[in-house]
Amino acid sequence: MSTRITLLLATAALTALGACTDQYGQPTQMSRAQQGVIAGATVGAIAGGTRDSDSRGRGRDAIKGAIVGGAAGGLVGSVLDAQARALQQQMTTPGVSVINTGQTLNVNLPEGVLFAVGSAAVSGPAQNDLYALARNLQQYPNSTVQVVGHTDSTGTAAYNMDLSQRRARSVAGILTAGGVASNRIATLGVGMNQPVASNDTAAGRAQNRRVEIVIRPTR
């Protein structure tokens, strides 16, 4: 990439970051929309600046790419912000969390909320939250949904893999019953292969037994 393009990207990023200050010039936390603008503008500028071999037009193409990419990134970020706020209000069961990564929304449902030990049947209170999630997904239709089942390390790898798959399918089935199109939903069971805490303690094992619902915007 040419020095000119590199300088353009740096200037765009600094300009965006400089806008995220309070009246005293102190930095403030960026919203996901602001982060999306910066990320989209940077990617757009790179794509525009390297689109062809015409070095004289690369600066112009980079600027156009930054504008288009920034607008798209900002739109995705603002939609995620709004959807996350709505989900946080709609989830009523203790222990359920909604995390906005800026690229996805991750809804984490602990096993204790969803299932009895060794079971793939979703509990009544958790069904209410899943139906609320289904309504939210219908309000924000431009996304795909991946339902991922996880277990702790207790038991054999084969048993845990099967249980995680069955639990992911059970959760996906409720989302489908709640009106979410089945072609938007994919399921995956990973068994004990993706722990978020140590399996050496009861508290860690409890954190590892979970279902994650990953919502990815498609535009």
C-alpha cells in the first residue's frame, strides 16, 4: 500500500477518534456505532485504495471506500446497539447475559437456566426468554443465528458432544417455533472443547455448561 493511502487511513482514524471526547477534551467510551464507522471506514479505504493499479486514482478511490464503508459500519453498529438494549430489557431470567461485541450479539444462557442435569428439555422460565428472543429476532431480521451448545468435562467426550448437540437443537427448535425462519439458524455442539473457565472447580464447570446464541448482522 502506498504512503499516501497509509496517511489517509491514519488521518481518518485520528479524526474519528478525536471526535470521541467530552467538552474538556477527555476521551469518552465509543458506542458500537462509532466503532463501526471507524472500522468500516478503514476497511473501505483499504479496499478502495487497492482496487486497481491506477496509482493516480487510488487516493480518490480510498476516500470513496472510506465514506461507503464508514456509513455501512455505522449502520450495523447502531442496529446492534438498539437490538442489544431491547434484548437486555426482554431477558428476565437471572444469569442470562447479552454481550455486544461490535460485530455480533452473544446471548449466553447457563445450563442451570435452561436444563435439568443431563437433559436437553428446556425449562419453562427459559422458554419464555427464548420466545422473547425469537420476537426480537423477527424485529431485527437482517441477521443469522448460531446456537452453540457447551458442556463441562465431566463424563466422556462422546457423551458431552452428543448432549451439547441435542441442547443446541432444542434451543433452536424453540426459536423456530417462536417464528424465526429455520434458514437463519444453525446449530453446533462443541461438547467440552471450548471452556470459558477451569473445569477443576464446581464454579468453573458451571460456567462451562452453557448455550451461546451468536447473532451476526448480514447487512
